[in-house]
Amino acid sequence: MQIRRGRIQNGAVVLADPTGIPEGAEVTVLIGRPQDPVDVSDEELAEIDAGLAEAQSPHRVDARAFLRELRRGA
């Protein structure tokens, strides 16, 4: 999963940086209200991407399994 920014142009979503997204890829679009803009810096987007990658890492620990292990050790 990735987060990208874009705008509607001529009725289509145009991404600011479409690099790496294959033609025909399925996307989900969240529409913000113009009066409530959310500005996200490139650094913040990088942090979000890093967090998503970490969450999908095979080295992560399932929270339920972690709590079970804590209870067994107590």
C-alpha cells in the first residue's frame, strides 16, 4: 500500500508522482474537502511509507500473540 497525492483534472485523478504504479492498478481515493486542506510534506509521506513497510514486515509481532506470551510469563 502506498500513499500518493494528486488532483482531479478533466474528470480524472492525476497523481503528482505516478512512478511505480502499473497501468490498470486498483486505487482507493479519499476526497478531502477544499476548505480543510491537509498538507503533507515529502518527509511525512516517507515516514508513512516507512511505517506501512514496517507493518508489513515479516519481523513484526502480532499484538495478540505478544499479549499471550506476556500472560504466560507472568
